[in-house]
Amino acid sequence: MHLKHSDHEHGPPIVPVTFILEEPEMLTGTKQSEWTLMGGEHESVLELAMEHGINIEHACGGVCACSTCHIYVEQGMTSLTEATEAEEDRVEEAPGIKRTSRLSCQCEIRGTGPIIIRVPAWNRNAVKEIPH
């Protein structure tokens, strides 16, 4: 399943979000391991990444039904929406969970940042769906 762009308005791209990619070639096809992008309020971390060519796994299409888009929020947790109970339940299914674990599809920008996100190397969907 592939992420569909959200149907709600995003604020202007004024919040710095840095992505640290442990396996950049798998996610972007490049060797660049750090990307600083500008996100807008109400935009999810997954949307921001995908819109800029950082292909974070999201087997369920970003609807909080799996844990493939698991990330670590290294800085700026207060600039993101709080985790819901549904998200916390899904995060518990992910390997390598930490106190800073979140699902990138559920993290919406709500503050001024800066935000630092780490995308772990092991978080890959072994079965890729082919778009129809």
C-alpha cells in the first residue's frame, strides 16, 4: 500500500525536520545520511519524508495499522502531536522500541521545532506490494 497525500491543509513549511538515515541508500538511493527539510503544521513526518524522496516503509498506507514506519524522535517530541493509544499499541509490535519510538505516519508537526528523526536500518518490510 502506498501513502496518499493527506486531505487536510498544511501550514507553511517553516519547521526544520532533520532525518538521520541509518541506511540511506535503501531509503533514497543516495549515500546522503542526513536530510534537513522544512515541514508545515499538520503535516505528518511520513508525508514530509515521502514528499522529498525519503521512502520510509509504510505497509498499511499510513493509517496506524502496522509498525513498519517506526522511527525514533531524537529531538522535538513536544513539536509533534502526542501518541494515541492506537499508536502506542502498534509501536509495541515494532522491534527495537525505545522511549522515543513513534510511528512516522502518526507524528504530525504542531510546534516550531527543530525536530530530529532517526530512521533505523532494520526497519524494512520484507514483502513489498506492487501498485496496481
